[in-house]
Amino acid sequence: MRLLVTGGAGYVGSHTVRLLAEHGHEVTVVDNLSTGHREAVGRVPLVVADLAETGLIRDLLRDRRIEAVLHFAAFKSVEESMRKPERYFRNNVCGSLSLVEAARAARVGLLVNSSTCAVYGEPARPPISESAVPEPANPYGESKLAVERMLASLDRAGHLRHVTLRYFNAAGAWPDGSLGEDWTGAQNLVPAAMRAALTGSTLRVFGADYATPDGTAVRDYVHVLDLAEAHLAALEHLARGGESCVLNVGSGRPASVRQVVLAVEAASGRGIRTEVAPRRAGDVAAIWADTSRAAAVLSWAAKRGLAEIAQSAWRWHSGHPSGFADTPGV
Ligand SMILES: NC(=O)c1ccc[n+]([C@@H]2O[C@H](COP(=O)([O-])OP(=O)(O)OC[C@H]3O[C@@H](n4cnc5c(N)ncnc54)[C@H](O)[C@@H]3O)[C@@H](O)[C@H]2O)c1
């Protein structure tokens, strides 16, 4: 298919772009490079533009006769969204509105949307399924939920069919270590632990007094290549006339901060020094996914575990200690 990928120079987008191209799709990336990297896109055509440029995106969709859009472009820091909510609503909500207006004008009616488990907030009893009532605990999650609701309205109006994928914590790298997450994502646990393993710096563990088995926060880490495969399956679902839906994409397996640190130590062969810091505002204690709906609708399930996440990420970070060429080093 002829595809437009927004945010394809970013972490999850670039891995998905590579997988789509390997499967013979004709991909164009649009990205403003606010957090993305030209190098991550490889040889796929990249148009440097902002989602807010509705007319430009409409023309791009028309000129390239695009059949479907995969929408990754957004800001994603929970911590920053607590301090600068306006920035998150403008980029994530207004940017997505601009995109769907462009799609409507260009008569493109299929969209795969990146959402997040942050729409759920603090689940009473994980694993959490899509039928849980969303209660975001931060403006980032609110902004992504607003986009989900907008897409549901467009579906009801017959304007757009979509698959919204609620990712849990994306982690890991292309298996041979040739593509991965830049240090700009280093507030996330896996790259932060990688940095500690590479440089000997101390890893800060935000909260060790949660009501979890070892006191540290529990998350669901899903390999970035599993996520990319979920996008491929979502696209195929839409292309064969499948209905709009919202699906969890996670590993379905809980992992604590301490378990991730152990996996990174095993993959790197190095010890990691940790120090306990106060909990971060907006963080929840424990969340992991019930992925049975994605299995039923897309025949998709995560194939890779924490060890493969840590091994692939270590290959990428140890082979690219300065990240992409256009960013400051480790
Ligand atoms: N990484 C995760 O763990 C995770 C978890 C849940 C959901 N998500 C969602 O997945 C998507 C991709 O996340 P990521 O981790 O790859 O983030 P990322 O920051 O690496 O990638 C986002 C990309 O979008 C681009 N972008 C941002 N705003 C733009 C705009 N207005 N116009 C054009 N380009 C713009 C950035 O330059 C970047 O290349 C986001 O929508 C995010 O909310 C990510």
C-alpha cells in the first residue's frame, strides 16, 4: 500500500517504517524532527513538516495517492505534560485534528493511531482491558484520550476507519542493533538503565515504596518490533474492511523496575548502581495489559520478552554510544 507515516523519524515510528518497507509497502514519512532523527528514516522519503500544516499534508496525501496513514507524531513525556499541559494539547490534539482534516480533504479513510496505556490512569486491578473506564492521571494521557474520542466520532460520521493501538512501554531495538531509541528518550527506564551500564552513572529509581512485590513501579514492556508488527496487522485489518477498534498492545507480562535492571545487567554483563529517588508526579504504581482483544482481532501477540528487549537495546546503545549523529552524546 502507499502509506504516510507521521512521526516516522521517531523511535516507534522508525522501526515500523523499516518493517513496512521490508514488507513491500511504499512509505512516505512526515516529521518535524522536534524529537526525531533524519538518520532513523534511512532511505525512505522524508518530508520535514509539522502536522499543523493542514494544506501541505493534504497535498502530500493527494500527490502521493496515499491509501492509509499511520499516525505516531506526538509529544510523549508524562513529566513534561504535568508542567506544560498546553504544549501537549496543542501538539497532540490540534496536530491530530489537522491531520484528519487533511485526510478527509484528500479522501484518505484509513488510519492507525498510536495511543497509550496512560489513558487508563491507575487501574484498580491489572491486567487492564480496553473495556476499563479511562481515567488519565496526567495531561499526556488526557491528550491521547481526546484524540481517541475524536477518531470515534469520525468513525460514527463515516469519515475514517481507524485502529487505535494503546501501547504499553515500548522498549528494545532492531534485533541487530542497527536502529534504536535515541538518548532523547532517556527518561524512560530501559535507555536510562543502558546509560548507567555504559557510563557507570547512577540510575535513579523513582519510588521504592509502592504496593508492589519489590516496592518499585510495575509496567508492561513491549518490544518495539512487536509493536511494529502490531501496526502491520492493524493495517491489514483495515485494508480488508475491518471495523474501527481500540486495542491494547503490550507483552501482557508485568515487570518491576528492579527486574528490568537485572535484565539490563545480564544483557550488558555490567553492574548498575541505583539510588532511590522520590516518586514522580503522574506515575502510577502498577499497570500491565490484557492483550486478549488484540489477539482475537489482529491475531497478534508479543513474541519477545524482557531478555530480548535488553539484549537488542544493549546492541544498539553499545554500538551507538552517542545515539544518532545529530544529537548530543551519552
Ligand atoms: N515510546 C513509548 O513507550 C510509547 C508508549 C505509548 C504510546 N506512545 C506513542 O507512540 C507515538 C510514538 O512515540 P515514540 O516513542 O516513537 O516518540 P518519539 O518522540 O520518538 O517520536 C515522535 C515523532 O513525532 C515527531 N513529531 C512530534 N510532533 C510532531 C508534529 N507536530 N509534526 C510532525 N512531527 C511531529 C517527532 O519529531 C518524532 O520524530 C506517540 O504518539 C506516543 O504518544 C509511545
